[in-house]
Amino acid sequence: MEHLMEVLRSARKVAEQAEVFSVSSPDSIGIQFEANELKQVQTKESSSTALRIFKEGRIGFATASGGGGLEALVDMAVETSQFGSPASFRFPPRFHRDYLEVPIFDPKVEEIAMERMVEIGKELIAKIRGHTPDILCDVQVTKGTSSISLINSQGGEGRYNSSFFGLSLEGILVRDTDMLFVGDSESSCRPDFSGIDDLADRVIWQLEMAKKKAAVSTKLLPVIFTPNGVVSALLSPLVLAFNGKSVLEGASPLKDKLGEQVFDKKLSLWDDATIAYGVGSYPFDDEGVSSQRLPLVTNGVVMNFLYDLQTAALAGTQSTGNGQRAGGFPRPDISSLILSRGDVSFQAMVEDMKEGLIVEQVMGADQGNILGGDFGGNVLLGFKVENGEIVGRVKDTMIAGNVYQVLKELLGIGQEARWVGGILQTPPLYCSGISVATKGN
Amino acid sequence: MTALVAFIRGKGYNKSMRDLISDALKGHGADYIEIHFEESQSTSIAYRGERLEEISRARNSGGNIRALVQGSWGFVSFNRLDGLRDKVALAVKEARLAPTESGGPFKLFPMEPVVDKVVPQLKQDATAISLATKKELLDSYNNIMLSSPNIQSSRINYRDGRKQRTFANSEGSYIEQAKTDLNLRLTAIAREDNEVQQAGLSMGSTGEFSAVEGLHEQAREIASRAAALLPAPQVKGGEYTVILDPVLAGVFAHEAFGHLSESDFVYQNENLQQVMVLGKRFGGKHLNIIDDPTIPNLRGSYKYDDEGTPTRENYLIREGILEGRLHSRETAAKMGERATGNARAINYRFPPIVRMSNTFIAPGSASFEEMLGDIKEGVYVKDWYGGTTSLEMFTFSAGEAYMIRQGRLAELLRPVVLTGNVFTTLQNIDAIGSDLGMNQGGGCGKGGQSPLPVSNGSPHIRIRHCVVGGR
């Protein structure tokens, strides 16, 4: 904290307001298996400091890490402030939430030895190879802690620690020129060893469903997006549309839709930075604003957008506690999203389909016009359903659609939800009329 | 390295960087150890609509150590330079975690130690241009886009940076390389009622500022294209004959074939090795795909990779036949091939992995008119939004697309996504133009390391039976 105070003091000499933010991670450890073998063990120590100032009413910003950078921070921030946007807000004088209210640090993470992490990776690979012996697995087991500090010239001051534990697996099975990719991941602020079995079970399910191949034809088909499928195909356009910046500039298709029914009545979505041990959780955001559980969609009606301080001020509203920095400028971003459960079992959705697709992984879905809500890409992992049964894996197949059309009327929402990548908790979504294109028509 | 050396001295050291490194590397009992130091500076400017939203500067310094023991790696990255010897010891300890029965013998492609210093030669170094000049230029592009009809908003992302890297290894190599990079993306966003469409342009250079000057006409053009997309129809999904412009064909060369040539995907996968056998035919005699970091002044150009390997031109496909692939010292040794100088890391926080540099399809002889010639119904695709690959399957999306009817360009289409199996698609390239163009925009992502400066290119190419996604 002392070096942050020092930066703040020297910034105060030249600027009206100032804010210093720092993240440090003393030792993040990553264990990497490649092709079923332990390949690399990594330890990363990192720290970085960001300074934001208001000078002559304009925002200046600079970041530094490593030796020699701290001294340059003030000069760099002053230089950029000549051209920065006019400051429309004040730094918060108090951070209201106590860091204990949102638990995101588990000391158990620190106790896990590298050797144990290696064992976890081996166990996971052994489980998958128990099902499919010739699969090649890349596995990552990661853990770490971070310490976040934030102080500003208006008296605001806060600090908290977070921890992280993650597990991911990618498997590849090559037969001639046919490649099958399977995989999944788990992450949390606390080590959860039961996650190993869940992850293995999901990957084994993928392998089991992919044993046979099936062909679809080019036409409109109903599609079940699994939780992984929701994230890889549908999430990006929504995240962009609810971002206060897209709304403020008028580029979001939802900009005039507050209070209006845009989505299916069964659908509710909220952003929640207060989930205990969620990897997207925090007690206050990267600008010192308290985190909250923010409804974005309630029964299909658009409720809120995500804001940081500057964007909120320009839009004439309040920050929603979503100011986040990915190593740079604070911007509005999601913490963790939760999509409400429905009342249909996955099995019932499958049984309901005469002909359709189950989409688990789409490649390249966010390359299109996601601002307009479009999604489309190659079905990297997906299965065909015929007369209520999964008959095999599809290949050479593309799907395309628009989230605003697809989510307007859903055939069903699954009754079981799960976390994907620590970003989104979602049930499967059963959608109608998705355009499917395939080779040979 | 002046600030870095000063920093070390400040901590009580009093040695040259080279001595300091060589001391730290001694006596750990590893098969191989290397060390990277890096100092970087960057400037970023981002506009959203008429607002200059973010302007920032950054300074960053740090390093890493990589140790190899019996085929297994330990890696330690850091910002704080104190306790270097302990950090080396930690990397060695990590490398020893692999059980000895699975670890192979020491295997890196053998190399003569290199001692060298590389300094970029720039006419007009972007990192030395004033912020005021940069802002004035970007303002002019933004004003053009925003004053065009139906344009609701815009995006400009500009970034330049300079890196000073020091590399040393336990074999006696010591290389200092400075590298500059520049990247600009302009996007125009058009809106009418609930329809939102966008068009963009990506440019880049090895730090030469002139690469992003004088783009006013292009800024006008993307703005009018974004507006023209509003009433444009979506392509009907299905299989078409497609013609790719040099930009998109370059993305195809990179995504569809380049990644498959990265040996770290192949060297431990026996099945994939059988697919990627050198000498196997992948396309017609007209097809040549090359990766070449030695071409001057492209964003993917460099003299030594991040393992200190000198670079060279690498034919991946020559006259349709698989001739080579991209290697690190490790993958080369394991596959009994030559190291090609393609081990790269985006910064000191990551170990080097096998990456492309400047990847392109070599020019052929077909003219654009000849390619259009006999297409009854096809799609002409230009420019890119992005691309990705799962090795076998690729997808990439075009920023601009037109129907081709009866050998003529017809209506403008909404952006389309193309997908296919790389092996069949390479065989289905039936015409290659003579108009090679290199695309310097964007960057490449792999294994969590993004964006890495690369370039790619191609002449116009024609592909039969390509799946195009639409509604």
C-alpha cells in the first residue's frame, strides 16, 4: 500500500484527482499436461499498477509493471491527459462494502502442493483414458492468489484478496483425417476436488455421444444448446448488447428497450458479482463501487445495462459496480452471469425432437456481426437427434442465427443449470428454427 | 536495457547483465536453461464514436526462466528481478516434477551459440511520433466515418509499442533484439431501425508510422460499405464456388493450413503425423504455401526466434506437396527435422511456443476475370472479421461478400462465414491469381497468447464446394 500512497501523493501535486490501482499475484502455478504426459510446470509472479488522473478536467491514464515503471507513471498519465476524454465523474470517497461480505479467498488454495496438482492431472487423464484409451489429453491445473488494492484522492481506499483454482481438459482423437475434439473446464475461488469427477463425466458423455457419426441436411432445425453451447454460440452478442458503452453510443440493439419485452417470458438473466467463491465475484469493482446482483432480463423484459463510473456519468445514470480492468482502462463488463432455470429436463427436450441438433461447441461463432446479434460458425462438437434419440456426431456443419430472433421464443429451458468457465451459469436452451448448412446440401 | 541494469544496480548488484545471467545459470544440474528479460513501452488510443475514449501509456519490465530436465520444462516468470538464482532453482525444481520414467533424454535441436544485437531500422518510428500527431490523424479518419450517411458510430483502435528483449541460454547464446509494432483498426457502424451493420479495416507495420497514414479514402469506403450492408440480403446457406480476395485468402492460409503446420500440434500425435507426412500431396501443382520471417518489414518478421534460433524461409507446401513444417528446437528434435525459428512468445509472461510469422500462398497466373468466368452461382468474399481453426476444420468470416451470378459480380451480401475441412478445401482450390497482397492487420492467438504480430497473404484464389453459412 505504501508505494501506492507514494504514487498518489506525487500525482496529487499535478492533478485535481487521482486514483491508484494495483494487482499483484505472488505465485500463480500452472501444471500442463500435453498428450497425456506432464509437459511443463509454471510459476508466475506478477504485479502491475495503474494510475488514473483528472488534470484540467481530462482523464489521463498509465500502467506500469516491473522495475523503473512506477517513477514514470505520473509523467505518462499527465502526457495522455492532454488528449483524454473530459472527466464526467468523481472518484468514490468511500467503498461501502466490506470485503468480508463477498467471500472469494480460500486459504486452502495456498496449501495445495505442486505435487498434488500433478496428481490431479494424472487422475483426470486416467479417468478419460479408462473410457477411450487412445485419446490424447492436454490438461491444465492452475491455482493462484491475487491481492487487489485501490486508493483515490477523495479518500476512497480498499483492499481484498482472491484465490483461484482451475481445471481444464482438451482431448483429441484422430482417426485418418477425422479429428474429434472434446473438453471441458471447472473453475472456482476454492479447490473443489469433486469437480474432477464431474468434469471427467461430462467429457466421457461427449466421447460416448460422438462414437457414431450422423449427417444432417441443409435446412432450419430445432437446436438444443447445452451450457457449453450457450456460451460458445449465444453469449458474446448479449454481453456486448448489455454493455453500457454500446447502449450509450446507440450501437446496442437493446438501447431503447429498457422495460420492454425482448426475450421469451421464460427467460431471466442477471449479473451477479456477489456469488460466494465465484471467479467473477468481487466486493467492490475496480473503481471502488460496491458489487451487486443486477437483473438484466426479468421474464423476458430488459431491466438494466452494465455501467462503470465514466460511462454511467455520460449516460446520466449510476455505475452498476461493473467497472473492470483487464490490465488497462476500466470498462463496464460482466462479472458472472446467471440464466434462470426452466422446467424441462434435458432428456425431455431430446425426446421432443423429431429431427434436430444438440450443439455443445461452435467454432468461430463471434466472428460475424455480433453487435447486430448474429451468431454463426462451425459445429465443432454437436450431435444429431432423430425421433427423440441422439444418433451421433455431426461434421461439416454450420449453424447461423440471430440471438434476438432465437431467444424471442424458446421451445424450452432446461431444469438443470451449470457453470461454464466461471462466467455463466446456465441451463440448456431449446431453440427452434436455427439455420443449418452442411456439405453436399 | 539501461533502466533494467540501473534497477539491478539499485538492488545492490554491480555486474553487467551478461555476467549476471551467466552466474545465475551455473550449476543447477538442468539439461538446458534459458532466460529472457524484456522491457516494453506502448501507447494505446481508442475511439468509440466521436469520443476519444481511452488514451493510455504503459511501461512494463520483467523476465522469465525456462529449464529443461529430461524432456520436461519448468517455467518461472517475474516482474521483480531480485533473487534470480533462486528463480532459476525453482524452474529446475519444477522441471524435475515429471516422473523420470516418462521423461525422455535431453532433446533439443542442436544449435551453435549466437551472440548478436538486433536494432530495427525505421524511417519514421511510430513510438517516437507525438501523441498530438497521432490524435490528429485518427481524428481525421473518425470524422470521415462519422460524417458518412447512416453511420451511427465508429471504433478506432490504435496501438504502437517497442520491446527490448534480452535472451541468454546455458549454451552460451546472448541476443539482444529490439522490436517495434504498430496496429490500427477502423470500424464504421451503421444503423437503421433495429438493423446494425459494420465494416472495418485493419492495418499494421513493424512500427513504421507511414503504414497508417493516408487512409482517408479507405475510411470513406468502409463507412459507405457499412451503410450499404443495412438493406443487403443474407446469403442462403449452402455449398458454393467461392473466390477469396488476397486478404481473406491470407487468413485462410494462416488459419486452415498454417496452424496445422505448427509442429507442437503434431509431434506427440502419431495419428496426426500420419496425416501430415512430408511428401504427401495436399493440393494441385499450382499450390505453394510459405512461412517466412526473413522478409523485411512485415509484422511477422524477426531475425531470431525466442529460443535464439536464426530464422529462414520455410516452404510448407511446394507444388501441392507437403514439404515442411514449423518447429521449435524441441519439436524439431523429436521429429528428426530442422529447427525453423518459429518458437515465439507474446511477452515474458509466457514460454515460447510454435507460431507462424509471415504466411502466404505464393502467386500463380489466373486473372480475376478468368476465375469469375464460368461460375453460375457463387460468392465473392473479401476482407476479414476473424478466423479460427480446430486443425481439421476451419472457419473464417468475410467482412464483405457479393453473389456471383453467371460469371459476374452481383448483389452485396451480409458478412458470411465460411467453413470446411482443410484437406478437402486445399484440394478444391482450382485457381490461384497473380496479385499477391500481404495483410498486416490483426494478430494471432494460440494457447492463451494473443495477439502475436504476424502477417499473412495470398493472391485471389478460387475454391470449389465451400460451405458458406447464412440464413
